[in-house]
Amino acid sequence: MAKDKTVYVCSQCGAESPKWIGKCPACGAWNTYVEQIIRKQPTTRQYAGGIEREKNKPQTLDKIVGGDETRISMHDDELNRVLGGGLVPGSLVLLGGEPGIGKSTLILQTVLRIPEKKILYVSGEESERQLKLRAERITHGPSDCLIVCETSLEQIYVHIKNTQPDIVVIDSIQTISTETVDSSPGSLVQVRECAASILKFAKETNTAVILIGHINKEGSIAGPKVLEHIVDTVLQFEGDQHYMYRILRSIKNRFGSTAELGIYEMRQDGLRQVPNPSELLLSADNEGMSGVAIATAIEGVRPFLIEVQALVSSAVYGYPQRSSTGFDLRRMNMLLAVLEKRVGFKLAQKDVFLNIAGGLRVNDPAIDLAVISAILSSNMDVEIERDICMAGEIGLSGEIRPVNRIEQRISEAEKLGFTRMILPKHNMQGLDTKKWKIQLIPVRKVEEAFRALFG
């Protein structure tokens, strides 16, 4: 009988230590080491039910056969775009998100629409009856997807050996445990060992595996950070549960770009793709309202127009409030300081509330101009005309700095019917303005933009 071994594992980065220490030498976190009891691993490690293969031999780079990776179409344009064109056979994909955000719904409705592939859906959280009820709600046609409820990694390999699927879905990795480790499911050692074994299985059998993972209170995927290093692709499914929109981001992708993102709309019958999010993120019923500005934003490589809403009122209490939803609060405070120092607007005794419509969180600095325009519009109670949009980053000296992908922003604004667009003057260099019918208004400083908006 193998002797049990006790190690201490950092819950932040997964570093191991033979004894407890207060500060992790790898990541610098304090009081993160937890005790884990592990069993000595056998010398021959392979996944249960595995197939032996020949050992690799070193070879020169010019002898390795290259070529484009064949991909499996997911019958979902948004998901295919984020994956880089489809799911690569033999790849290990990790989908993370907050509880109740729609991770299982997204994967289940996707695999039910791939009739040409044999798919094994392993659920460690829900029963067959629960999956049946969800499947009936999000799809109406028959499906050949195989469903099994199992939490033992060894039994999962038995089911895989019997069915020989093309795609394996495991929901979720935190519920799976292996007999080679004496710890509870979801612990650091269990998550790491199960993920490493599944990776070995995926590479040796050329089977695509999709893992669903939970997110902890800090917003990162639960388990050691090494889990994200093991997998080939890490997808983040995010959004506000009180709003209908969801965003699928690629954090890591060995087979594609990490600049892509997909947008979905949560409905009663599942998630619907949003091919043109600009039309849904713009309100059509705010005619005559002040404090609303339209910005052309870029998320990844995808342009879309968003509505920036601001409310400025006199401070009721002694200390003025600053609140921001969907926009960085520290950056908003910096923009307010620029307005007061460089432009002369006194907002120190005013409450300022900012909101990005639709529940989205935007990090594009090009919406700075729309933010200060909406704030100034609400402060003066003057409406910004609905046929004008804007893009520009604000510097600390009040200058409007150039933004990237300006041609995509202009094309998106013209496609949605805007007739005027304010943009940085530096972006006009080398720009062929004859391609668009929209009127471009170049500005160099914040004062010039305000004169173009309010006269």
C-alpha cells in the first residue's frame, strides 16, 4: 500500500510546499496555502482505458508536416468566430463564467445542433431529467447527443471507450474526481490532476474536449491558475444577470486570435446570436433627452455603437457622489478633472452618474469623448442631436488623441444612418474621405468638440 503524502498547495497559483508557509514565494499571496493529502502516483501514468501509442522521436522542424488545422463547425457563428473558425480536434477548451450566466445552456444548445458528430455530454451537476427539461426548452428537434451523469474520471473514460465520441463535454471540471488522489472533488489537486489526464486523453485520441468551469468571487476561474495553462483555449462568458446580453470573450487561444468576441441575447428558449449588436444597444425613444451621447467602440476587432448616459445634479449631501456602471470609475474621475482644469466647467459640487446602456462593460478609451459630452449635456440640460456620433481618447492636457481602426468605426456609424461623426484630427491623415457619405468633423481639443456639438 502506497504511503499517503501531505503537501500544502497555494490556492492562488497552485505552487506546492512540503510545509505550511504564510507567504507564497511564487505569487506573493498571504495565507493561501491549504493542506492536501495525495497518494503516490504510479510510474506509468495514462488515462483509464487509454490506448498505447509509439513514443515520440526528436526530429528537425523542416521534417514536421504542417498545414491548416481541420475544424469542426459548431453551427454558431458567434462561437465559431471566438474559437478562431471552429473547434479543433484534439483541443481542450475551457469555458468559464459566473453561476447562472448561461454556460451550460450555451454548450447544450450548441452540441444539440451538430448532427454530423457523435457527442458525449457528461454532467456532474444535473440529472438526466433536468437536462431533458432544458433541452426541450431550448431546442425542438431530435438529437443524437449522448447524455451521462458521472463524476468519476475513470468511469467517464469507460463511457468514452464504449461510445467513441468526436466531442466530449464535461460539466463541470470542479465536480470530477479521480481515484488516484485522496481529496474531495473541486480541490486544487483534483482539478489539476483531472485536467492533466483529460489533456493527455484529448491529444492521444484527437478528440475535442470542452470543459465548463466555475468562477470564484475574485472573477477568475476556480482552481489553480495552472488549469488555464493546461488547456488550449480559455473562453469567458460574462454579463449582468439583470440584463439580457451576454458576451463571450477569448482570453487564451492557441488556434486563433484572442481579440474576437461574440454577443448573445438571453431568451426564454435559450441564447440567441446577435450579429449586429449596434441596433440593439441604441435606444430609439430618447428624443429630446439630455445626457445621452453615442460612441463608436471597438471590442476585440468588432466595431459597434453604444449609448452613453450621464446624469449630473447638485449634491444633496456634503460629499458629491461619483457612480459608474459599465465604465471605469477612476477613468471617469480623471475625465471630470480634465473638464474642470482644462475646460473650466465646475463639477466639484455636483453628483455625477454614468451608465453604459445594455449592461455592457466597455474598456475602449475611444469612448472618452462620448463620456464627457454626455456629462456636459446633462450639466447644461442640452440635447445632443441624434444624428451625430463620436470617437476619441481624452488626454490629461485636454487634447483628443487618435484611436485605432477608425475606418471600421466610420463604416459602422454610416451603416446605422448617422450623418455626422466627430473624430480626432490626427486620424484624418491618410484617410480617404470619399468612400463615405457621412460628414467627418475633425477636432484637436475638447473645446473644439464642444463647439461642434453645442455651438
